[in-house]
Amino acid sequence: MNDLMTAAVLVRHGGPDALELRTDWPVPAVGPGRVLVRVTAAALNNTDVWTREGAYGLPGRPEAEAGWRGPLDFPRIQGGDIAGVVAAVAEDVSEEWTGRRVLVDPAFYADEHEDAPPVGLLGSEADGGFAAYVAVEAARLHDMTSSPLSDEELAALPVAYGTAMGMLERARLAGGETVLVTGASGGVGLALVQLAAARGARVLALTSGSKAAELRDAGAEATLDRDTDPEELVRQVGALAPEGLDAVADVAGGPWPERLLPTLREGARWVIAGAVAGPVVRFDLRRLYLHNLSLIGSSMHTRAHFAALAELAATGGIRPRVAARFPLGELHAAQEEFRRGAHVGKIVVVP
């Protein structure tokens, strides 16, 4: 194996020029408890762009440049979505992993419990998959040898579908319940539609009108145009869910809590994992406490959530939509396409 590899290296916060494409980056060493994964596919997420831009802010300093957990160490190889093949293992790791096709759990956890919350992410707090190779803890690996999914489909899963799985589990969404998904055509939104439909929920998808057909194909029973007049939108939701929504799975924030909170039934749940439509929101607190509603923040997934997702991937119980493919050397173009937002599904890069 060559000691050098191709990698997209983030050298500072900033624009696309802060992300350097290198062909002389050292292949990472394999320390105790770790394996070397040859990356076969990696996928893009909002966090890749926001981390590059330093767009997360700091407590009391919302304008400060920072990653999602605070200041970032540079240089950093981004990319939390990783599928690949184990190329080498440390002496204390079973040789049986060598040559296995794997999906990598990207989360760092607060402790060793199955339900521990995530406190970091590959590609942010440690190097990720926008490279030919990545070194990770063996405990992160999930065997995909028998999965019918392609490597590109597997790479679409970890961050978006892991986040969606965490949202649905924390909201306790059950079969037969009605859930409205905001931002439904994005990576997490589409994952929410598919995963909620797979567990037997009735899915209403809020999106732009041009993407409605793809969402119905993904499992949405009905779609709602996000540009509809607010009063008319509430009327449409009421017609589709006359007893009220059981849950809202929200990745947008912005105007939606204020507009849609009145459409929830007594005791319903609103789970949120993003703020692409705006991080500062307003709503009438009386609608929350008078109707015993639950407002749930959800960041990524737990080990238990990811294990359930990996089982679906291994058996083909979920099949992500790959919207576009780029070679790693065209990562800038891939991010530009991602930022345009015209796609439905995931954009994947291949080393």
C-alpha cells in the first residue's frame, strides 16, 4: 500500500478555497483498537458545508466561527458518511474484519451505554471519509457483507438516516400515527419519509411542489407545498388529519413551529433536528402547555438507533435515493450542487 493518498483537507473556516484537494496526504496509521477502511463511497451533508463555513456559532456569540461542538482543530478531513472495505486491522482487532464490506457509525458518544447521546462526529472532531482511507475504531463497524445495497447507497445512510432514526425513536412514532415532515426533500427529510412509512406511519410531506412526486414514491401519503398561504396550509393539514397530527418531524424550524403547532392533537410530539429555515423561532407557549405537547430536541442518533438502522441496511429494509455522484476530486462541484438544493436524496462522492 502506498503511504500517501488523495484527500480533501479543510485547512480553515471559509469558502470553497478552504477545502484543499491533496494527492500527497499521509495514509492514517492504525492504532490500538482501530482499523483502516478503504473508502468506497462517502456522502455529503449540511454539516460538511456549515463546518467548513464555521456557521455554528458559540454560546453567547452566534456570529463566531465554530464547528457544531465548538472550535475545530485544523487540518481536518471532513465526511461523516462512510462505506468501505477494511484494509488493515490493529493487532488487538480480529483479523476476520479484514476484507469485510462495512458501514461506519460516525458518532462519538458521551459514554459506553447504548443510549448515550452523541458528542462528536467523524469529519468534525476526527478525520472522516473524504479521502481514500480513514482509520476508525473497530467498534464503529457494521458488517454489510450480505447487504443488497450498493456502496453508494450505504454511504447515504449514516448521518441523514441516523439523524432521522434518532428523531423518530425519540418522538416514539408508532405505526398508524400521522406525522408531518418538514424539509422533506432534503437528506434527513427524505430519510424521515422513508423510515416513518416503513414503520407503518401515515406521512404528510412538506416540500416544494416540484419535488412532490419523488416524495410520494418514497412513501408519503400526501404532500403539501411549503409556499402555500399559511392559513390555507393549516386548513389543508386539518383536512388530512382532522383529529390532529400525532407528530411533526422538523428539520427546518423558521416559521413552521408558529404556523403548525395548532395542528397537533392533544399530547402530540414535535421533534426537531435542524434549522435550515431559521434558528430563531416564535410560537405561543400556551399552545404547548395547555395541550400537553412535547417539544423534543434531537441531535443525531444513539448506538441503539444506529444498530437498528444498520440492520435495515443489512437486510435491504430501506433503500436510500442517490441523487448524484461525483469523484472525490470534484468535491467542490459536489458541494456547489448540494448548495443549489435542486436534488432529492443524497449526493455521493467516490474516491
